[in-house]
Amino acid sequence: MMVTSKSESDVTSLAPSSPSRSPKRPVYYVQSPSRDSHDGDKFSSMQPSPMESPSHPSMGRHSRNSSSSRFSGIFRSSSGRKGTGLKRNDKGWPECDVIVEEGKYDELEDKAFTRRFQALIGVLTFVLLFTVFCLIIWGASRPYKAEITVKSLLVNNFYVGEGSDSTGVPTKMLTVNGSLKISVYNPATLFGIHVSSTPVNLVYSEIVVATGQLKKYYQPRKSHRTVSVNLEGNKVPMYGAGSSLSVNSQTGGEVPLTLNFGIKSKGEVVGKLVKTTHKKQVSCPLKIDILGTKPIKFKKSSCTYM
């Protein structure tokens, strides 16, 4: 019965009506393990029991001590001991060692610049050598010019008659059909050539009475080839030049003409990078017998090759 009465008096003493008369009770603290498990250290955290009054003055001292123990447990010196003797800055934080990187940025930049410069020099050297090589090949290929020779001209039809042009003006009309044979020789030993020509014209007194065109073709190296060009002129008005034509289909006669054309040969020495081109202008004077049936033969000296 005495124990019960004592408990009631203790409860009564905790009431707010008489706070000054309540006796002080002992404070209990529980030590908990540290949550910092990776370094294996423990620090003490003093926690007040639920019965402790929040206004107790000892609470502030214990909290400061526990905070100090936490910092001393976390930071360590380089030897592995707790950093209790570490220097602290103005704010109270311990100073840590700074990792110093080896080497300098200037040296790395210099090495990178040197590698880029060497690569540029290598590319320029290659371009220069390749250009010199192409120039040597181009110079060596220049003497190999295609050789052009006019072989013969066969006239199939040569007719002079009277007529009128598209405006109705009366004049002499000339009709010519024939076939021209040309020999082409490629002396180059390293490359083939592409051969083409300008219009092949048969001219009488500066009037083109027949014309033709050589079809472009490819000719291999060190090879000969004979090509044919068809010449055709149908009812070409002669106007004032027709008065000098004193021939006809019955009596026959010779008509002076001139054969004019140009030959172009283009060789690809190193693909499309190095090319060599040659042109020749050919002019051959001749006379045509309007009653003749044999082809006209040309000598080497009969034509001018420029």
C-alpha cells in the first residue's frame, strides 16, 4: 500500500501546477552504433530518454560532444588514423590533401600540335610528289601525237543543173555524194586515244557543196585504223560561183575543190587526272572528174597537216 501511495505522489508531482516542487530525476542515455559503415569506425550518439525534459541544460553539451565525435570519426589522416590532429580552416572544417596531376597542359597541347603539323606535312608532301609524277607523265606523253593520213575520196554522184533556191531565185544547183577514207595511227605505248573531228567539208569557191562528220571512237595504243566519212550535198545553190562551172553531165570536165577538216585526239594517261590532247587541221586540194568512177588517191604530200 505504501508503494502505491508513493507512485501517486510522484505522478502528482509531475503536474504543471507545481513544477518547482518536483524532484529531479536521473537522465538515461543510449549509445547507438555509427551509420558510417564503410570505414569501420563507430561514433557515439548520445540520445536522451523519453523522460528527459527538452529544457534540460545537459542536452546541448551532449549534442555538441556527439557532433565533435562524428567529425573526428569521419576524417582521417593519410596514415589511417582518425583526423583529430588535422588542420582546420576558418570555418572549422578539416583540410584535405589535393591531388596534383602529373604533366602540364602546355606539353600536351604542344604534342597534339606537333602531331597535326606532321600529318599536314605528310599530306602536302604526298600531293607534291603526286603532282610532280603527273607532270613527268604528261611531259613524256606529249610527243606521242596521232598520225593522220588522207587515203582516198570516192565520188558516187556529181551533178550540176539549173534550179532555184528556197526564195525562188534561179541559180545553178550542185549535188555531190562521196566517201572519204582516213588512216589514223596511235604511236603511244602507254595509253589509247579518243578520236573525233570537226565537220569534213568539200568546198568550191568558198561554198560548202558537201559535208560529213567523223563519229567519235576509241583507238588502242600502238594501233592503226582506217575510218570512213560519208560526204553529202543535195541541190546546193551556187549563186555567183555557178557561172564558172562550165561542165555538164554529157560533156564531162574537172571541177577544182578543196577538202577541209580537223582531227582531234585525246589520250587519258592517268585516268582523268592527266590528259593529253592534240589537234591537226587538214587541207587537201583536188580535182573531180564528173564522169570518173575511180577513187581519187592522195599522197602524203598532197595534203597539208597543221
